[in-house]
Amino acid sequence: MLNRIFGFLGWIGSILVFAAVLAWLVSPDQESLRRTLALAGLACIVLYGAGHWRGVRRSFERRQTRYGALAGTSILLVVAIVAALNYVLARQNQRWDLTAGGQYSLSDQTRQVLDTLAAPVRILVFAREPDFPRFQDRLEGYAYQSSRVTIDYIDADRQPMLARQYDVQTYGTIVFEYEDRVERVDSDAEQDLTNALIKVVEGSQQTVYFLEGHGEKTHTDADRDGYSTVSAALALDNFEVDSLVLAQAGAVPDDATVVVAAGPETDLLPGEIDALGAYLDRGGKLLLLLDPPVTGDEPAPEGLLGLVRAWGIEVGADVVVDASGVGQLFGADASVPVAANYPFHPITERFNLLTAYPLARSVSAASGRPDGRLPQSFIETGPQSWQEADIDSLVTGQVELDEESGDRPGPVAIGMAVSAPAPAVAGDGTEEAGGEDGAGTPADAPDGAADPDGGDDPAPPETRLAVIGDSDFASNAVVGIQGNRDMFLNTVNWLAQQENLISIRAREPEDRRLTLTAGAQRRIFWLSVLLLPAAILGVGVYTWMSRR
């Protein structure tokens, strides 16, 4: 009778253990029930073994039982190792992107923004539940990069009140919530997601003005020489882009974050030069893209050259020639210098892409520059380039380095930048004395100017100026070359003091589809349908005959 009871305990214990495993698969949240079933089942199995201890001992004396016990122990050991690894990896999360083009890896810009978050960001995805995996592939990378990012997937049909609260109108809307600000986006492309993240973090949009009226390249022009491509890219970096005719406005608007002069063909009027000078004096940010002269006797834009010279930068009256042959990779000749290595500067930090500059001029530090204005080069051509002083010789194509005629060997700087505290200027445009060093506080100084009494107010605004000896590198026809677009955007973001956006931006996924001609498709068809089956049949027949 007792043996029969112990026999039932074995069956009951096995059923309870099986029920515990089933509960773990069906209801993972029922931990207490799962633990109770497992403990009760193990207790019954132990009691069964205790009641049949003689039979258990005799079974272990057989060779097959020992082998079976060894195999079972090995299986349990493997399961324990797998469980331990799963436990460790669940708490030490690591992602690998094994795609050829890094399709699921975040760009440098996105990682830079996520690493500099000062407060938590909540991302809400409003979609149908079956569509959640489509968004997870991209958004989980954001949460993996920063612990400040949390993601909630919300079925808009099951929670309509929450969708109405966030003003969600369509399925697939992604909401970024940062502090008390909200930004929405209807795309899961990385550049659109990061743009929305930048907008919600920055809070306010900054403005870039493109000068017009002197033959400059315009931001609305979609032709080869236009800037519509980089204008759209600036919008993705949370910039509002507008035009500025200084001759009509009389002064740079107060909301100007950065002013860009993209390849003016004529010099600015004296009043316009004065307006730009006043803008720089009060902490303005200016980007000058100055193309080289077309001929040797072309008049120089003395107004613009004098403006940048006052900030320590000298623009050369020459053309940079690159004899390295790298430009041939882009279908260009020696008149298109290429930069591959960049001097240390925040604009080019971690920048490792080639940039090309069709018809560029040299830019260098001016002699006798004012104190505190120390320009730095951030774009330099290779050692096989030089400054060609005889511009007219480029027309004949007979160009060679001749130092006796004024040519200077490379590397040649074609991009310089300078930053310095904004000069203290009084309301009437004259410098106001302020202490022994002559520094003063402007009468119309913007918020954040230094307190002359030495208080704890923020430092005076900082003036930033960048000069590049070419404007074609950012045009629609050339901006797609390697790092040209990122170089332009990084320069603007450095001027705008948005160093967290200085990086390499997301690229479109590479199209790896194989395009076949009609003849190639026909050959593949006959190869797969006729030749391969015939070859296999022939091998089979040959093997059969050999065995006969």
C-alpha cells in the first residue's frame, strides 16, 4: 500500500513540474504560482525517490544507468550555463549591427545629441499594435544609446483619449516629450527622428540669413549652382532659412543666428560692410564663402577683405591647384583640390570624410592681427597642392609649381575660423572706455553681456567668423561628394554655438539591389532551369553506370 502511494507521488510530482513550466510559458507574470507548483512537484519527486531508495540504488549499479546519469548531468550543466549567460546578457545589453552599410546603427549626430541630453526624453509611438515592430527596429537604438530615453508603444485605437491628448491625427505618429515641450513626426527615418529630437530639446528655432544682391548663391535655387539642398539640410538641424538684402534692411536683424555670404560676385556697399561689422561687434556669427578671381586683373572685393582682415584672416588672390590626382575620383582635374586630413578644430572633430572644392583660393592668418583674435585653419589641402599665383595660366592648362613666380607649396589652408569675445561698443559706434584696459559694456548690449562691476553675470557674447575660399563645394551639383554637406553644416552649427550637432549625419540606406540586363536575366533563367538540372542528372547517370 505504501509503495503504491509513493508511486502516485512520482506521477503527481512530474505533473506539477510540467504545470510550472507551462505556467511560465503562458503567464510569465504569475511568479508565485509558478514557484509553488515547482516546489511542490520537486517535493513529491524527492519523496518518491526516498520511498524507492533501494530500487534507485540498484539501478545505479547498472552500466546503462550510469551512462544515462552522466548524459543527464551533462544536459543539466549545459542548460545551467545557457541560463547563466542569458541572465548576464539580460543585464549587460549589447547590440551589433552586422549589415554591410550599418543600416541599424545610429549616425554620429544622433549619438552626439543623445549623449548630451540634460533631462529625460519620452518617446510615444501611436500606431496599430501589429505595426509596433516596424518602429522598434529604429527607436530601440535611441533607448540603447541613452538611459534618459524611454519609449512607450501605444495602440491609438485602444487608447483614443491619450491620442487626442497629444493631438495625434494619423497612425504612425511619433511624439517626443522633453520637459514641457512636445514635438511630433510622422516618419521613422533616422534624420526625421533626430530632427524632432533636436527641436524638442532646443525649444526654439534659430535663423540663418543668406545675403543677396551681389550675385550670391541663393538658398531657394534648385539649379546646379543653387543652395536648395543645404538649405533643406539646415532645416533638419532646426534652422529657419531666410534671405537678407542688407542694402534694404540697413542692419542685420536681431533674430539672426548666422549670416552666410555664399560667393558674392561683387563687393558689398560701404553701408553693408558697416552693418556686418556692427553685427560682428555685438557678437554676430558670419560665414563668408569667397570664390577666387576669374582673371588676374579682376578687382578684389576690398570691403569684404578688409572686414575679415580686421578679425585676423587674410584671403589670397590665387587659386589652389591639387596635383595629387585624387580629384579624378570625382571626375575632376587639378583645379579641384581635395581635403582628406583636417587640422584640429571643433568643426572637424572626428571628421574623416573627403571634401572637394572646385576652384578654391587660399585663406591664411593675417599679419598684425588684433590681440585676442587668433584664427585657426580647419580645412587644408594635401602636400601635393600649391597656391597658383598666375591665375591666367589655368586657362591654358600648363600649370606647374614655380616658387620664383610667387607660387607657394602646400599644404594650403582654404578654411579659417576665429572666435573672440564680442568687442564692447557704445550705442554711437565708438568704443567706450571701461577701466584700465579700455574695455567697456555696450550701451545696447544684449542680454548676457558682462557686468563691468565684476558681478557673476554671464560672459559677454562671443563673435565667430569662418571664411572658406570656395562657395561651389556646397552647391547642389557638388554637395553630394563625400563630406561636403557635413562640412557646411558643421561650420554653420559651430558658428551657431551648437557644438552638439557637429558630427557626421545619417545617410540614406545603400541600395544593394542587383540590376540585370535582359540578356543576363535570360542566361540566369536557362542556367537555373536547364543547365543545372541537366548537370545533376548527368552526374547521377554517370554514378549509376560506374556502379554497374
